[in-house]
Amino acid sequence: MPARKDPDASMSVPCFYGAELRYQREQAGLTLQTTVEGSYYAVSYLSEIERGQRRMPKDLAVHCDRVLETNGFFERHCEAVSKARRAGYTEYFADVADLERTATAIEDWAPFVVPGLFQTEAYVRKMTQTSGTPAPPETVEKRVHARLARAAFWSREDRPLHWAIFAESVMRKALLPPEEMAEQLEYIAQLIRSQRSVVQILPETEVDHSLMMGLLKILTFPDAPTLVYTEGVYSGQIIDYPQLVRNYQRSYDLARAAALSPKASLALIEETARGYRDEAQQGN
């Protein structure tokens, strides 16, 4: 059996909160199973809270305080921890940003826009400005900063295996001016060439593929079940039901089989970037 991985309380407020939860539970001599008994939550959910990966719902915090006899500690602080988690993020994505840090593999499907981990500052700003939800400048800056901070993912020595499939239209439908689109695609090519990510392009000719409905992210962990994240315009959902997860994995694999090879995809990305470069120079 592999050694237990204890949460690093210094990483973030949620990690500190989770480490304290584990400490109090073990001091009380309780297992994860006995702690969640009588609540509406699974053992895996509580385990993810202890590792700083999931938010603590208020009703579960009340339950934990009662079972662990912690005098309301977890209820008092769950909202502050939740606020720290979602600083700069929409509430439905905050858990996913944390889950990315502890995954061993991340698989992205991008049907409409470049995935967040790949976005340059210009792309991030454009996405934030066109979100459809008006926000004051300071809120916009927080969102931009939070999204750009995710780029630290690429410099981690222990970063997860990353695989992404893009719809070709993500490159063809320019969200930015030509020069900035060139920079965005060149950045993706750089990540591919440095072997930090594997990217495949799903050609526009593949119109009846297995992932026709929205953004998808599959997260694999060393000591927890695989999760799936799907997202719409103003909402996102983490899916942990095993059969549904397997269905999404199968659909992802079918889309991967229909996509161009990694080598052909890189060539197409670089060719498209050169096209935007040429267009930018002609416009000057």
C-alpha cells in the first residue's frame, strides 16, 4: 500500500482547513466513513476536503462540528475558506482550479475557446471582457490575475500529464487581432515542443464526433476516483458518478481517435500562427 499523502497546510487556506479537519478527525479516533455517517456526503467528498481539493458545504461543516465536537470551528470558517478558494474565479470553477493542482493527468476538450491553462494574457482579458457579466475594473483584474496564475502549472516539476483536443474552429475563428492570435498559437506550440502538453486538433470536417456538446475536462488522481468537469455559459458541474465518468472517458477517447495526430496538429497550429503573422504584417 502506498504511503499516505498528508495535505500540505501551507499551500493555501483550503489546504490549512482540510489539514485541520483531518487532524481533528484522527484525534477523535474516527475514520472517514464514520465521520460522514448521517450526512448526505460520500467518503470521497470528505477526503477531498481534507486534501484541500473541494469546498466544505455549510451543512457538512455543521455535521463535522457535531461529530468531532469542535465547537462550531468548521461552520464558522467554511464561508471564509470558500471565499479564498474562489478569489478571481467563478464559484462553480473554484474547485476545479484546486483539483488541477493535485491531479496526475488532465485531459481537456475545447470546442469553442482555448482552454484556460493555454491562454495568453491578451486572450484572458478578452474572455473576461466578453463574459456577459458586467464587473468593476478591480474585479476584472482579479479574474485576469487568477487565470494567469494558473500558468504556474507549466513550470511545476511534478505537473500532471496534460492532453488537450481542440476543435479546429478554436484557431480559425479569431477572438483577437491577428498579431495576438499569432502569439496565442505560438505559445501553445511552444508548450507542445517543450513536451509539456500533447495537443490534437479535431478537423472541421469531423462534424458528427462524440464530443459535440460543450467543454469537458477529465481529471485523474493518484489516490481518488477520476472526476469529470463540464461547463456551460454560466454554470459548471463536477461529475463523480462512475458510470457517467466512464461514458465521458469513452467519448473523449473516440474524439482523440478522430483527431489529427499530435505531429500533424502541431504543424497545423504553427501554419495557422504564420498565417496570422502574415495578416498582421500586411495590416501594418
